[in-house]
Amino acid sequence: MAAPSNKREPSPTQRREQPTSYVKDGTIPVTLKVNGRSQKLQIEPRVALLDALREYMGLTGSKKGCDHGQCGACTVHINGERALSCLTLAVMNEGKEITTIEGISKGEDLHPIQDAFIKHDAFQCGYCTPGQIMSAVALLKEGRAKSDAEIREAMSGNLCRCAAYPNIIAAIQEARQA
């Protein structure tokens, strides 16, 4: 007679197979459409969109300022709406259209807001500039730049430690009138 086995049968939960999209190292395949081009990445599910853009795709225009959604330096557009890329996971944006600062110009021609920022010296150190420009493009598209007060309110989520705010507002005013 055989000795009784101490091995228990795995529960149905334990028997479940791992999802086929996961590979042994804990990464998953994700295809992101950024600036009109699709790129396949193999990333951990917890990677923020900002980190995917900067570390996996080499798009370093979006900046990591606070990594808590408080400064706006990481602002991008997702399906045409501004978003803080440090607060959204890359995997959540599969199938969506993502636009970064690198994707707003048309070839060699700068976007009108970029031209206005240069003309009005709307940046000092330049660290916040990509996020400021992405927010400015969105607020102009949204039609929310009718007055200086609206511009200040709409841009309040983008911080500038160099205090170039008057120049930023002047640049947006000029682009609004163009």
C-alpha cells in the first residue's frame, strides 16, 4: 500500500495560466502611437507614460519635474487633450494618439506658439517650456484663451520657477490673435 501524499491539488485560482501577453520577466508588449508613428515596446505594466516616452522611446522633450502631477512639465496631448504623462500608465494609452512637444511642429516650421515663445522670450532656463507650450497649444485649441484671466487660469497647472509668466501670457496672446 502506498503512503498517503502530502501534496495538495492546486486550487482553480492557482491552476490558472498566466495571461499570454506576459513574458517571464514581468514585462508586457505595448504599442504606443506617438507623434503619428506606432512603436512596439516591451515594458513593465507599472511604467508611466512619461518614462516610456523618455527612457524607451528617446523622446526627452517632456520633462520629469515633480513626478506627482503638480508642475506640468510632463504635459502631452492624448487624443487631442492635454494630460500629465507622469500620472498615466503607458499601458493605459495603447491605441490612443499621443502627441509630445517633438510632434507639434510641421517639418522645419515651428508651431505658431513655439514662434511666439521665442519672440517673447517666454522661457528662462527652458525646463518647463515643453509643458508650457503643450498646455498653450491645447488651451488655444479649446478656445479658452479669450482673456488674460482665462489664460492665467488655464495655465495655472504649469509652474515656471524662473517666473517667466508675463512673457508666457504675452506669447499666448500673440498666438491667439494669429
